[in-house]
Amino acid sequence: MSTSTLGVYLRFFMHENRRHHGVLLYEWLLREAKKLGIAGGTAFRSIAGYGRHGVMHEAHFLELAGQETVRVDFIVTAEEAEKMMQRVVEEKLQLFYAKLPAEFGVLDCAKD
């Protein structure tokens, strides 16, 4: 039915307007992960939240964009997570992250 892999759920958090080398940081992270051979990643935009400074950020229709948080997620092997973390360190980025244990795989319930 399926084979599972033990790995890491790697998450990075940033403001949506933050840039690195002229590119939105969440786009840069996704591109770098692809270059490293990581099979997939996803960026999610928040609707509300606050960080370590306690400032509330909320998405409003007429409000200027850019201050909402974007979360970039990767579900990867421990080795892939380490490669991605090393890439962020090499770029000297100050970036909040979370690493969580994960079991992942593909369910194949199709009948022959």
C-alpha cells in the first residue's frame, strides 16, 4: 500500500515582502531547495499573527501588502534538511525556523 520514510518537517517564517538578492525570500528559498534536489516545497501566506515583538499583523483587503507572514514548508529527509539549513547559513540569513520529526510517504490505494 505505501512505504513511509522518517524525516523532518522544515519550516521557515518571514514577512512576505522580505527580499534576498533582489528576489522575494520565499521564492529564493523554494528555488534554492529545487537546486539542492529537494522534491518539493510550498509557501503559505498567513491571514493573521504576531511574532516575537508582539506586533499583530492581519491581512485586510485595503491594507498595503507585505507585512503578513509567509511560511515555507519542506517535508524532507534529515540530510536534505541539513543541506537546506546549511544553504541558509551560507547566505548569512537571519530567519526563524522550526524542525519537527515527520513520517512521510505516498499512499497508493489504486486497484489493479
